[in-house]
Amino acid sequence: MNRSVLPRGVAVALLAASLSAVLAAPSGASTTVRPVDPGDPPVVRDASITLDVDRTALYYYRGSSSGVFAPQSALAVALAGCRGDNPAGTDNSPRTTLTVTAPDGSVVHTSTSPVRNISTSGFLTSPTHQPIDAAPSSTNYRGDFPDGGAHHGMKATVDLAGRPAGTYTVTTTNVNKVKTGLFGSCQTGTPVSNGAGGFTNAAPTTVPDVSTQTFEYRPWQHTFADVLGGGTVSLNTVPSELTVSIGAKRSAVLAAPALDQKVYGLPSGSAFALPSDPAACAADLASCLPKVATECDPAAGCTPRLVVASKDPTESDPTSLEGVFDLETKAFVALAKVGGTTRTLMSLGTENDTLYRGVLEELSKAATAQGVDLRSILATEVSVGTGSDRTSVSLLNGFQIDPDASRGGVTITTGSTAQAGIVLHLYSNLRLSGGACVANSASSANGDRRYAKKEATGYDVTTVDGLPSVPRVGALGALAGGPVQLVRGTFAKDALLNSASAVVGADTAAGEPNGYPVWVNPFLSGVHVTKPRTMEFLGTGTWSASESPVAGLGCLTVDLLLGTGVAVYDNPLSASLKSLTDPLTQANPATLQLAAAVDDAVEQVTTLVTSDPTVSGLLTDLVGQLPLSGLPTP
């Protein structure tokens, strides 16, 4: 219950002052819906909105019928105002009611302005006269005041979750109260404005002050969240529109013609593997969409499954996006730029994100510590095998395989390649600026076991002392025997010569001409040659490396390797052959197992070569032409 407890003498004096004062009328009240996107009517996306009324209904007083009305202060209300919200007693308080109706006319929300604290304690808060919880009472006051330091207005939260899209109506009903003279009765009414911020002495209107406004509820039909928490993409297929966020930065709503959004359907139960390059997919849809995909118009009744969206940056809106989205699984990959920040956003799909999120977060932390972007690794293409079929997709697709439902294998096949068998690498680079280098050379033919380059590119060679040497046997003793060595190389993009191939053996590079998952050199596939930027070779054989000054201007680097073992090129991962061999300082079960594997590989290659006179003769000619001084002739 709200009761004034002011001392009688003070109350009488203040009452006289309040009743004789003509207070300025408040500015026109309004109701605001938040949050909204621009539009006519405004567009609501969120399932929860706030209605904010800046001022609720008021109590107006005039001393006589010839006077003009004025809104009354909290003190005047407390002493002799129109109060009460008790239907069984006094029910004269002004009040504001908010009503929200759905497109079908049903009421989804209604609320009434709160009771205000007009007791003595209400004058002592900041702001004054704040809302309070109170049971119906003949002294409650649910209106507002013109007082500058008072709490004003009302707020209401409306839950639209599960409600249909469409146009909703907000009705604000202000039941103002007026009174003439100390002994007049409280009547529902609103004074007539004089057009200058005040009121006339004309008879007030006798009906509530009602205003309406509309908004379109158009929630996002699909929301895609980056598995690592980097951002989100929300989109609709009817109408075609989307918004993208990166961290705290969010784009405006993107729509045609700036946004090119294509929608496709798939037969029920069809699987879809995300492309590694969404921009290339958007430019050439046939390269990434399943053959069974068909263009889909959701407005015509088809069920959409895939969305390919593209938005180019402009001077007025630098936001850009290239993305491919699976509406069913919520898997997606998108390259986005918002507010100057560019990021690749991706998800394995709602179900698989729950399986792999923790693993990916740990991988991301480890990769970041090594200066590696996990997202770029996930975009590396791979070969996925089902036992009978293989296809090139992205490493991200490897995580799309549910481990509980599939035994598909994942191996890196493009960008990064591996060769096994007899490996040949030739490298030469000429630097003509920056001054002459210091002569530096080494060769296995001279018994050298280590070499460290001084130039930016070339070989670094170490002998893995923890592994026993492989016996030199037969005609291939120079290639398939001796100490196990680790040759690591970094190579210039514009080198004079940079050629790597598995002369005899297997190569995981893509594009094998007969459709096999690997190159089988040279018997089935011919010989595949790659130009790597980095290399790691582990095995036995012959090598030579040199850096020679050139006329005081620069340096000529010449490196070559011919050996039996395994070579990995352009490895994007922090794990490497070097990281495997660093701990091998003494023989242990792991090193002995590795040594046995090397011995077995050497034996297989030796048997293969010596049993085929054509290949044996080819290698004899090849080794004879290599500039390795002291190299034994096969």
C-alpha cells in the first residue's frame, strides 16, 4: 500500500504550492521496439524484444473550469491526486497498457504500467519514485510525472519464440486522468493541446489515448556458428538475406542485388562434403555441388538443402562473403570480411561439432603457439576412402565423418605430398644481390655426416645416430645402404632448378593418370615430378650440397639427393620427420622398429630393381651422370 506520511503542516503548505503551480507539459510519449533492423515496418529478428515507453499516462489538474490543465508532480499526486488500482475499491490511477497482437489477431502479450513509489521513501531514491511490487490498493499510483529527477516510463519484454513470421501490432493505451478543483472527481480524459507545449481550458477528451505501430517479425531461419567461436552467419532463404559476424563485429543485413544467394535441393538422405575453397565454388558451382543438386525456389514449395552465397566488397559497404552452407546439418565454410577483419568461418555440423570441438580447440591452441593457422590446415585437401571409392575433399570433411558411423580413411594428398622408394631431388639457386657468400660444401661421398646451410635456401643434413646403419648390399649399395640421414630443405620459388620425384616407388600427389590413389613409379603411372618449397627426407643414400660465391655479387647453391627412404614435401603441420628423429639418441624399441621398417623398405626396392633389368640399367645410367665425386658405380 502507498501512503503519504509527510507531517501535516508540511503537507498542507506543499499542497497549496502544488495546486497553484502551472507545470510544463511533458514531451509527447512514444513506444519503442528494440532491437529492430531498418525497414517499413521495422524488422524484428530476435525471439525476445523489449517495448520501451518513455512516459506512461499522467494525472492532470486545474483549479477551476476556466483554468488550463497541467500534469501534476509526484508530490501533488501523493497528497491529493487520482490514485488507486483496486477494482473492489478506488480505481482512479492513470495507467498505460501495452498489447501485442499476432498476424492472426491473437494477443501474444499484454502488460500494465507498474505501481510507483510515492511514499516518503520514494522521494529519497535516485531516480525518485521507482516501480515497486504492490498488491492492488486504493492508494496505488500507476502513472507518470513531469518531474525531471523521477523514474519515467515502463518496459516490457515480449517472447516471440515459436511465433509465426509476419506483421505484429503494438498498441499503447494511455488512460490519463483529469480533475477540476480540490473536490472534483477523477475522470478518464486527456486535455486539449494548445500547440505550444501546454493545454487549453477546453473540455478534455473522454476516451483513452491510443496509438499503434507495427513491426515485421522475420526471424533468421538458419544460424551457423563457427566451431572455434570465431563468428556466426545467419540467413533466410525467403527472402534471400543474411548477416555475418566476426567476433563483436556484425555486418548489416545483406540482400539482393548486393548479395548473390543461390539455393539448391538434394534428394533425401544425400550427403554433402564442404568445398575447401568457397570462393572457387561460388565461381564454378559445377565444381563443388553434387550432380544430383537442383536449383530450388523455397517460395514455390521446394525444400532447400544447400545455399551458396557471395557478396563482393563495395566502396559503400566493404563487407564481403563467400560461403557454402548445408541447411540440414548446419555444416558450412565461409570466407568473410567484416569491419576490416577477415576470417575463415567453418563448422563440421551441429552433431559433429559436439564430437570434435574440444579436440579442435586444443589443436588450435597448439597450432597458434607454433605460428600455424589451424583453419588453413583444415582447408587442405585430402583423399577419403570408403574401401571401393575415393574422392578429393578437404581435411575439414575428414572431421565431417562421424567416427561412430564410418571407417573412412583420411590422408593428405594435395599441396603436401609424400614419396617413398628411390627418391631423386635436384636443386640449384642463384642469388645475385646481398653480397658474396662464404664457400660451404659437403658430400656423403667424402664421408660427411652433417651439413648446415648458411644461405636462406638449400639443405640441412644430419645423421640419425640413434638408428643403426643399413648394410650396403648389391648394385644399389650407394643408394640403399649406409647411415640413416635426415635431409631437410627450404627452396626458393624462383630457383633455377627444383625437381623432386620418386624414380621407383610411390608418390601421394594428386592427378595420377590412371585414377589410382597414388602414383606407382614408373611401372603404372610414369614418374611424377614436383617442385616443393620445403622437403624432409629420411633414409639412406647419397647427397651433395654446396654454396659457392659468384663474382663478389651473390651465391650459387647446388644440392642433390638420391636415396632410398621417405620424403615429405610442403608439410603444413608442426609435426615433422625431424620431430620424430630428435629423440632417437639411443636404440630403444621404437628406434629398432623404425630401423626394421627402413631395412624392409630397402630390401623391397633392391629386389624390385635387380629383378627388372630395364630399371636397373636406368638407375645405372642415372647414377653415372650425377656429379658426386667418389660415388661408387652400381
